[in-house]
Amino acid sequence: MTIRKLLTNFCLPWLGGMLLWSSCTVFHTMPLEVLRTGEARLRPETGKVAWLYRHFKYTGDTLQHYYRDGETLRKGKETVTLDSLLAEHCLTAAARALQQNGVAVESVFFPFDMMPRVTGDQLTPLPPSLVQKMARPAGADLLMVLETFSWFYSRFPGESLSHDAGEVALAGIWAIYDGHSGKITETRSMVDTLYWTGDHGASGGEALKLPPRLPALEMAAATFGENYARRFYPGWMTVDRLLVIPPTEEFRQAAEYAVNQEWDKATAIWQRYSADRFGRMAVSARYNLALAAETQDQLDNALHWITRADDLARLYRNKKETTMTGQYRQILESRLQEIRKMESWEK
């Protein structure tokens, strides 16, 4: 299964009015919920995973104990060691996500302040002998390492009757080491930003408050870990697709059928216009047939129709149409490749 559902939150009267008065081709956005395959995979026999925070800091990383308050740079007053605390939130969230999604059987954590802080201009892998010395007693197949981790909190007080806003910008480098050989198998740089908005409650409702700096950093660190873990397992995401509506009554009717999830009726109309003799109108019909096939989890059929649409669009040398069909063709080819990769992993 690669498609869950087509989201239906369209205003049909608005769509009908738009099409009635349009004298040219209309492109209507339709959100679609599709399966996001994992972009990477841990080896099938992975059982226990060990997690380590390396505590490396680049020389230029000097703002971890400061934050931005409007236009002012302030120093935090917390007494906790932020490095170890935020690394704990990050790594435990990542480990929990992997276990809950069946990627790893068990996790073990080395103390989050075990590694001494090291500052430098170049990050080099851990020595294989050290990795083996840590992983073997723990019985870990893999050592997942947060090599370096940086963050910065900003708060932007709103004016009267306006909103406050806050954000945490994060950056880190992850590494995966083979617990048996001690060799590094992958490194990945990652950046992320989380945002919050607050409300002064001027409209009479209860005011929405921004989280203070420390809770905001803890939430952001946990989200950072979860986002890293997502690359190892499939999930759902919402994407936008285009419905192409040339200025004919039948295509307008087909669009309304599509919005109402009556794909069989819409497809019957597009099929009638898909022959070569309909020229550029056939490009639109074939494009929409590809969309209909994708919504019904028929990715091979979708690729068949978008390939025919792309070939015909190139014949007419219309730049807008060839860009549209070419991009959709690449999307479908990529999705099929990802699905087949995931299926090969499951065998």
C-alpha cells in the first residue's frame, strides 16, 4: 500500500465559479497523502543499538549559553549542563522512535557526559578500536553517535495586540559505526528549526504563552532526534498534486468528479480525450489519468500515463507543458524506485 487517501477539503462552489469564468487552462492543487519510504536502512540483523554523545564542538560554536531576546543577546541563567541534558533528550527520542517502528530491538545508552568535551576545526571518526571497546561489552551491533550538536534559541516579543514568536535553530552531525569492526559506515549532517507563536489574548481569550527557553530547547532536541530516526522507517506525508483543467465543459465536469472522489467518472472523460488526435488536450487528459492512477495506488499505470503525456508534450514543444509533465514523471519514477527498494528490503 503506497497511498492512504486523497484529502478532500475543497470548496466546490468556488471551483465551479472559477471554471465557469475561466477561458484558459486552470491548474488546481489537490493535496494527497502518500507513503514516505525510509531513505536509509539499518542492516536486517540489527538487534541492540548503543547510543553515544561525542561532545565535539567546532571552534566557532560559541553561542550555546546565549540566546536572542528581540534585538538583545543575553546569557542563559540555567545551572544545568545543557550539552548533556539536550543530548539525552535527542538520543532517547531517536532510540524510542526506532524501537517503536521496529527498526531496532533494544537500545543501550552510554552516559551522556562520558566523553570529554573536545573543540577543534576538523571532526575525525572515532578510532575503530575504541568503538569495539565500547560496543562489544554492550553487545551492540551498531554504535549511533551524535558527533556534534549545536542550538540557538531566539525570542521575538510582539507589539501590543500582536503575537510573540520563538524559535530554536539546531545543527548536528550523526555517525553510524559498526559495532563489530569498529569502522564508520555513515555520516550525516542535519539542520532543523522549530517555531512557536504566542498570543497576548487581546481578543478576550486566554493568552497562549511561548515555552521558556529551557523547555523549548528540550522539545527541540527531542524533535531533532525523532527527525533523524524517521529516515530509517516509512511514514505518511502530505504532498500537492496538480489537476489540469482545459476550458471545456467535459474537463470541468471531470474536475468536479475528481474533487468528489468519483474517479471512475472522471477517468472515463479523460480517457475519451487521451488519443493523439486531440493534441495538447490529450496531454492534459493523460496527465490527469496519471493523477487518477496514483490516487488509486497504481503507480505503474500512473507512470505509463505520465510518460505518454510527457512524450506528447515534447512533440508540441510547449515549455510549460513539458516542464509540468517532466516534473511529475520524475516524481513518479522516484516513488516507484523507493517502493521497490523498500520491497527488496522486506524480502
